[in-house]
Amino acid sequence: MNFLPYLILEVYNMHFIMLQFFMVVSLFGLLTDQDCDPFTDDYLATAFIFCGILTIAKITLIRLNQNRMLEVILTVINDWTRIKSLEARNIMMKNAKFGKTIFITYMTFSGIAIIPNICEPIISPAVTYTINSTLIDRNLGQLPLTNVCFNETMSYTALYVLQSVQILLIWPANVGSDCYFFGITMHIVGQFECLSVDFKNLGKCKNSETFRKYLAEYVQRHSQLLRLSTNLENTFNVIFLFQISASIMEICMTGLRMIVSIRTKDPVATLNFIIIIIVLMVQIFLYCYSGSCLTIAAKNLKIATYFSNWYELSPSISKDLMFVIIRASKTFSLTAGHIIEMNLESFTNILKAVGSYFSVLQAMVEV
């Protein structure tokens, strides 16, 4: 076995985590610097601290659960090599194309959201900064992650390049892990749909030996899909909790900046903040939507078994389907830290909470 690719991946992950950790620590330091614009610094630095911590958590937790995820990935690969029918292929292609569309759209809009952070410092000149009517012998230079006061001994170009690289690493790691989870989850949803079709057609088997042969195969497949879903839950439930907490806090901070930019009539900043809020809401929605689809697909297996023409089979054979219905009646749900179920109802509750926050914030600003 060639361990070189695995070694390269491990080295890359360690360097990536160290770079993100350095970014978080440096931004914590900048939060304590009161010589620069405090409002801008606090917002940008805090937002990217959340992103950095979340990125580190996602990569670390996925790597710690690599054995569980390896089973999931190998099963996904095997599923594409043993397609049984044209209907099953169409179901798998539908979910695969949906995942691909989400990946392209999500990466594009999130990329658009970070472009102003990288490009704005280039077109914005450095200015001298005054505190308490005293001219400070330092310049205020805009950087992608935050503003920083620098003097002749500090290389502004080096800081700009470093922070730009950090942003470009956060983008695919944070957003890419979301798309990674969404694509795998939708594949498992497709496999539940294919299994539902198999159970629905099971009633056409009149021979008892053939029936029990296929029933045993489908039951084993059902157990495997439930195990894969449990692997996803055990790997991502803490990530869900971090993601929801960090996204809500960032949405609140961005909403404050958006309201201020609206009142100051800054359309460019307002549009940028709106895009950021949309991207953050999409992050939460993808988790909730995929969790809801997985729950519904697992539950629909019970309905498909019931409509499998069991009444045309002999009582001794049809009674076996009762155990499948009983097992499929047990609800499976993805959760955030085993606290919040990841479904569309939870997403609706989050939208209501965010809407209430914006209403209160708007009233406070107007006062």
C-alpha cells in the first residue's frame, strides 16, 4: 500500500490547522488593539474568529471520525458500481445532480461574498488616524481580515498576502465541508428511495424462497443504510451545533452592520452584508434540509412496504413484512449536539428568532 498520498494529506491538514489557529490567535490580539477603528476591527475580527474556529472544528472532527466516514465513502463508491435497474440509476443521478448544483451555486455565492474583503484594501488608501485630537505616528491600513495600525517596521504587503491566503483557505474548507456532507446525505437519501422501490416490488414475488431471499437482502441493506446514517450523525452532530451557534452570532453582527450601512446610505456595503447573511442562512438551511430529507426517506420505507401487494401473498410470507414496517416506524433524525433536530421546522424557528432580533435591532437604532 502506498502511504505517500496519505502522508501528504496528513501534513497538509496539520499545516492548514496551524495556519487557521495562527489566524484566530492573531485576531484575538487585534481585538485588544484600541489604536485602530474599534467598531470595524471588532466586527471583522470577531466574524473571522468564528469562521476560523468553525473551520478547525470541522476538519478536526471529520478526521477524528475518519473510520466512520471511510465506511460511508466506500459504500457510496460501491453503490455506483452495482446499480440494479434504470429506475435506481435515475434516482441516484437525480440526487447526484442536485448535490452538484448546490455545490456550484454555494461555492460561487460564498466566493462572491469574500471578494470585497480581498479587493477593498487594494483600492482603499491608508490614512493617518487620530485619537483624542492627537496625531498618532502610525497609519491605518485596511486588510482583508481587519484593519491594523502599522509603522515602518511592519510590512503591510506581507500581512495583506497572509490574510488573503487565510481567507482563501477558510472558504473551501468551511463551505466545502458543508457541500461534502450535503452530497453524501443526498446519496443516502437516494439509496433509501431505491430501497423503497425494492420493497414496493417485493410483493410480486410469489415463490416463498425467492421472497425470503430478497427480503433478507433488503433487510440487510436497510440496516446498512441506518448504520451509515448513524455514522453521519455521530460525526457531524457537534459540527451542527457549532455551525448553528456561530452562524446565528455572525448573522446578528452582520445584521447590525447592515442596518448601520442602510442608515448611512452605503449601497455597496449593504449589498455585501446581505450576501453574507444569505450565505450564512444557506449554511444552516443545507443542514436542516438534508436532515429533513433523510428523516422522510427513512420513514417512507414503511409506506412503500405497506403498498407492496402483501395481500396477494400467503399469510406466512406477508407476516414477515410486519417486522420491516415496525423497524421502519422508528424515526431517525440528525441532531445538533443531540439537542436540536436538524429539519425544516428547526430552520423555520431559527428564521423566526433572527427576524425578531432584526425587528428589535431596527427599533433600537431608530431610537
